[in-house]
Amino acid sequence: MARVYFSKFLLLFMCASAAYAHTHIRNVIIDGEVLDRGKCIRPYEKNFNFPVSSVKSPELVCRTTNMSANATDICDIQAGATIILEFHEEAGRDSVGIDPSHEGPCLVYMAPLSSNGAGNVWFKIFEQGYDAKTDKWCIDTLDDASGKLRVTIPADIEDGDYLLRGEIIALHAASDIGGAEIFPNCVQIRVSGGGSAKPSGVAIPGVYKEDDPGILFDLESDYTTYQIPGPKVYEPESTPHPISEDGNTTVADDDIGTEDDDGNNDNGSDDNNDDDDTSTDTDSGANINVIGGVFRRLIGSLATAALAFLY
Ligand SMILES: *[C@@H]1O[C@H](CO)[C@@H](O)[C@H](O)[C@H]1NC(C)=O
Ligand SMILES: *[C@@H]1O[C@H](CO)[C@@H](O)[C@H](O)[C@H]1NC(C)=O
Ligand SMILES: *[C@@H]1O[C@H](CO)[C@@H](O)[C@H](O)[C@H]1NC(C)=O
Ligand SMILES: *[C@@H]1O[C@H](CO)[C@@H](O)[C@H](O)[C@H]1NC(C)=O
């Protein structure tokens, strides 16, 4: 009898973990300002934290079935500046990042807003996959950074309105065709101070095939490399002109992405600055968030355990 309860407990525990195992871009941070949930982000649907499971789905663009629904705002940002995309499992700020079982890469694309995401319009501006040296996936460094993904807007692109599409591809079930779980969201931004570049783009959907090595991938295999799917990252022609960084270390010292406050890459590999991703400093509040997330999961599991015994 005890054994039956135990396996039910385990099963429900696993289900409880899975229920938390999804994510969405809850909010963005621009110039050190933490914007409200959903501000400048294409409207979420009911299952806002559920993945897109087909690389052919029209929802692969912005995780919405209605591309006519605009965000209520377009957020201003300087070309060459950074934007922080905050991934959260749930709607509240206390659930950060994504469940650690969901190993996989992070990718960010841009397209002119006037295209509304249709056609060969998407150029990639950021990617991070698997680092064999540290044995960390992007989502590991993302979780270390309390869900914050920091991305630099190319300094040379034309001024104008864009969709910025942040994406996580979770690979825990990706050893089967259609098993990869894809979590995109689109932010509407208005870029100024840029140049004249119009990077060439690819179509979404279309950019990934279900058997791409970065989409059909066995996390249980003995891998040492991972090939990030999609096109190469766009390299700006001009170096970013100096801009006042968002520089507000109270929110931006623990993120990941292309440029750190100190100009070092801060993706979790070999950064030795004091404010790096994995440091245990407590002034940022990030670790409190992580603990909060763990605590919340524990409560969830306990509640489920209680259910199991009731059952
Ligand atoms: C899509 O969004 C637009 C703009 O908000 C709205 O007018 C339209 O009714 C929506 N379509 C559906 C099918 O919900
Ligand atoms: C969405 O915004 C575009 C311009 O960016 C505009 O042409 C279109 O009419 C808007 N759609 C709705 C439903 O407001
Ligand atoms: C992190 O950055 C370093 C230096 O740019 C790079 O060699 C490494 O591959 C990056 N790691 C990942 C996971 O992208
Ligand atoms: C960061 O933000 C806080 C609170 O808004 C503010 O008091 C502080 O001066 C800012 N620091 C910098 C370096 O901008």
C-alpha cells in the first residue's frame, strides 16, 4: 500500500514539476526601467506559458494565433543599446526563468514591424547554445541570471519600428520529431539613432525544419557540441557608439547576454567580474527570487503530495 502511495507521489511530483516547466517573456527592462508585465509585448493567449510544438505553426512567430493584435505600446530604444528580456515561468515576478529540466538554447530575432513578421524579414541578433567547458546550456545561465536575457540592438540598423522576438527552445523531449518545445514572444520596439543597415532575413515559420540538428536533438546522448538552429547572427557594420548604458546595477548586474556593464561578455563562461551571473551577491535581490522560486515549487510539490494522499 505504502508503495502504491509512493509511486503515485512520485508521478504527481513529476507532473507538478512539469506544470511549472513553461515560460514566457513577462516583461522587459530598458534603460534600467523595469516595465509592467506585457508592456510592448504582443498579447499573450490563455496558455501564455505553453510552448509552440510545431516548427510549421503560424504561432511560431509570436506565440499568438492573432497577428493582428498589436501590443498596446511600442517601446523606445537606442540602436546599440541593450534590452533585457525577463523570462518567467508564471505571470508573477517571483517565478523566474524556466525549469532546469528544459535544457536548450536562447535566440533573439528582429523584423521590421511593418512586415508584421511575414516574409523573409527575420534577422538573428543573439544566440547562445551549449558551452561544453562549463556544461551549461543557455537556460542554465538564464536561470542563474534570474531569467534575464540581455540583448544588444545592432547599432547600424535603420531607425524605425521593429518586432523583437525572444525565444527559448527546450530540448528535453526533442529526441522525437515534434518534441522540441519552443517559447517565443514578440516585443514591439522603436529604434532611433541607428544607421542605414537593412539586414537580410529569413521566414518564420520556415526557418527551422523538424529534423534540423538543433531541433531534433537527444539530451541523453553523449553530446559535446550543439548546433544552434537558424541563420547566423547579424554582425553590425559599425561598432556600437557609446551610449549611456542602462548601468543601473540594481536591476542589471545579474543578467546574461552580449555585453556587460564592464564590457565583458557575461554569458557565464569565464567572466571574473564581481557582478557576474553566478556570484552569490545579495544586493541585487536575484538570489532571493531564486529562493522564492524554489520555495514556491516546494509548496507546489507539497500540495500535490497532499493530494496524492487524499487520493
Ligand atoms: C485579432 O485582433 C484584432 C485586433 O485586436 C481584433 O480586431 C480581432 O477581432 C482579433 N481576431 C480574433 C479572431 O480574435
Ligand atoms: C497594428 O499596427 C499596425 C502598424 O504598426 C497598423 O497598421 C495596424 O492597423 C494595427 N492593427 C490594429 C488592429 O490596430
Ligand atoms: C560565452 O562567451 C565566450 C566568449 O565570447 C564563448 O567562447 C562561449 O562559447 C560562450 N558560451 C556560450 C554558451 O555561448
Ligand atoms: C538605479 O535606480 C535607483 C532606483 O531607481 C536609483 O536610485 C539609482 O540612482 C540608479 N542608479 C544609477 C547608477 O542610475
